[in-house]
Amino acid sequence: MKKERIRLEEQLGKFDFLRPLPSQSNFVLCALSGGVKALELQEFLRSKAVLVRCYASPSKPSILDDFIRFSCGRPSDTDKLILALSEFKCCENSFLPAIRSLYRKPSSTIVLFDMDGVLADVSKSYRQCIVSTCLEFGVKVSQQDVQIAKDQGNANNDWELTRHLIEEKGGRRVSINDVIVKFQKLYESLRHTETLMCPKEVLNELSKSGTLGIVTGRPRDEALYFLKMHNITDFFSTIVCMEDTRLPKPDPSPILKALTFLSFRDDQRVLYIGDTPDDMIASTRADCSIIPVGFGNSVQALYRSGACRVIDSFDELFDLAGVSRSAAASLEAGRFGRCERKTRETTIIAEVDIDGSGESQVSTGIGFLDHMISALSKHSRINISLKCDGDLHVDDHHSVEDCALTLGEALNNALGARRGIRRFGSALAPLDEALCRSVVDISGRPHCTASLELQRERVGTLSTEMVPHFFESLATALKATIHIDVLRGVNEHHKIEAAFKSFALALRESLSESQFKDVPSTKGTL
């Protein structure tokens, strides 16, 4: 409701006969000007099936005679109001063609995505590089400073934005080449942290119903690296990158080039999904009938820059694109995930197929850990491929922790929106004298309590203190709540193996298909 009120205020303010007053309620009160009478406007809107509140009375004058009240409703209600108001004054504001195109039946749909902040979570990569590069030049900036600069616009190029922040806050000139060298060195070590924000099953189904493309300010090799890392390259018919256009967003040329590559026709519906004002401005400048769709928390900045909608769930794209989504899409699309992780201590590649048969290829350099992850794969029926090259000459800490993080991230990528799953799972697993209980909640809330009662220092070459830490790291990356309790046991090998097997069985149950196809959270969102 708050999000739609922001949009309503922004759109009403574009009509010269309305002056919206600031509101913290579920409506916007507007002062009328230009000779427009409240009763006259109310009757006109009623003829268009739009009901608004008017306080004017022919028999009883009031201080509210020249005001009219618009209640917040659904986005479609706001659209209907805006179109009716445009007819009242016969005006042609720039935002009207995009709204009208939402209500035309298209021959087909094109959905263009920005990459950073829409497809890719760059909070730990590009955004962190801006902060860290500034610090390399002796200038301290925060993530909030970066967001403020992005919301102000003309900040599509992160290299230029970094230089701007250094010069603005540090008070000295720096070479863009020096900035790029330091920035890219940092980014190379952080790009593996980028996670996929738009669920893979959403991309899969949208690509079946229309054409997908990417318009990004990234260099091409960095864009392709991300697409390959998450195995989503084949969903997109074109990718326009930094090298393809002379001018970056907010100039419309990158979007126009993508539409040219896709042979755009006037009878097609086009959505452009972005997270910054530059994205919205570029979209409206490219073609007034393109539907600019904002994504993220900068709701006011996005609406003020021309967004027709601001969404916080990618499921909303199906309605905007004018396509239907099948109930079991998330399971039909397949649940595959991949993650690469590279640090100074480890290099790891993990791939999973949640709906597999329990096949595994595991090579961590720690024999007993390989045995346990293979058991996890077999009893959960998740196909797991995991290869780690770590600093075992130091100890096993980095390898165990990073293997768990990488495996958890691959599983998280495979789950996407977590739609249509049972969510909860629990299991008991014995191994000779040992008995372990595991309870799992795949809810998006990371937490782990692992009580294994281990006494020996090592089993094989695996430090026993790293076993609970493995599950803790896995829970963090998988965004799951995990409780593991060894109820009885003497042999350390047996207790650990019972823990992995009971966890595998509980995980398998939590990931299984439910009779419902919604997102299984009482909060409505994960």
C-alpha cells in the first residue's frame, strides 16, 4: 500500500490541475487548480467507472470544496485512474503510453533485464569494490553513500562513480585508469560471490513465452562469467554490454541496440527491468511505449525517474508480461545449481541437481569429508559434484568451511523461489550404536544448532570441530534452519555419519513437492 501510494503521488503530480499533498495514510488528498471543479471531476471519473471522494456541496460551502481525495488501490486501479484523468484534460503525459501498452494484447513479449541489482546480487562484488577502491585512495565511503549516488542518476558506470566519490569526498583529482586498475583487481577476487536474484524457473518460463535480453553496463567478459556461473546463458537471445554502445545509460542507445538485435515490432510488448533511475530514464527515452519496471528498495527514486511499476517479487513479471504461469513451473523447469568460489585459500566448483538419483563426484582432499558428502548425496537423492583445491598444508579449516559455503550456494541457486516445496523435514538415522535426529526448515532463515557430542580430535584427516562448522556454513549459504542432535553413540565415525545421513533424509523431505504451488512461508515471502 505504501509503495502504491508513492506511485500515486508521483503520477498525480504530473497533472497540472492537481497538487497532491504529502500523505502517510491510505489516500492522497489533492488541491484543484486551473478552474477545475471537484464535483465536475468526480462525475467525469464516475462515468469512467472510477470512484473518488469529493467534499464539495452546492448547499454547504467547505474549506475542502477545492480538494478531491484518491484512495490507494491495486496498481491496475491506479492505471485506470491515470488514464481517466488524462482523458479529462486531454493531456498526453510521457508516462501514459507505457500504461496503455500494459492493457493492449501483444503479439509477443520482450523482457529486457539490467544485470547488476536485478539478475545479479552485487552487494559483495561491485558495490564492495566501490567502497574498497575509494579506501585505497584514502577516501572512506559507505554502502549508503553509493546508494544515494545511484539514486541521484548518471551513475551507471561504477568506475566513473568511484572516481566521482573519491574526488567529491577526498577533494582531489584521480586518474580513471588508476581507479580501474585497483577496482578490477578487487573485483576479480569478489566476482564469485555474486548470487542469482531472479529465480531460474522464472527465467525459464518467461523465455518459453517471450524473448529475453540483457542490457548492462558490464564489460562483456564479466557479464558472460556470471551467466555461465549460474547456467542461465541459454535463456537470453541477446546481451548488450559496455563495449556495444558509445554512451551508457541513461542514454537510450543500449536499449535501442537490444531492440534492434531482437527485431522489435510495434505490436510487441516490451518490459525493461532495472534497479536505478538511470535504467528507468533510459527506458522512457528509448521508446515511450516501453514499460519501465523498477526493482528494489529505491521506490521513490524509481517512480520519479519514470517507472510504470516497482516490483519486489519476480513473480509479478508474469502479469506485466501478459503471460500465464503453470502451477508446477518451478519443479518442471528442473532444479539445477552451480557455484564457483575462489579465495586466496581455496578454489571450489560445486554443481547440484536436486531432483537427481544420489550420484556424486566429490574431491575435497579430505577423505572422510568426501565420504560424508557422498553419503549426503546418496540419501538425499541430490546429485552432487564438488571439487576443491585448498590449503590443506596449513590445516583443513578453509577447505571444510568453503566447501560447505559453495555447496550451500549451489543448492540455494537451484531452489530459486522455493515454490511448491514442503519446506519442513525431519528424520532419525541410526548407525550401529549411534542415533541422530535432524530437523530442517528451508525457509530462507539461516540458523544452525548442531550438538554432536564429539570427543576425539580427528576422524581420518578431518578435524571433528569442523563437523558442526560444516553444517553452520551450509545453513548460512543455503538460507536454511538446521537442527542436528546426536541422541546416543560411542564411536565418533558412527555419530558423524548418522548426522550426515539424518540431515540428508530431512533435507530430502523438505525439498519434496507439496500439494500446493505457493511459496511456503507464513510471511508470504522468503
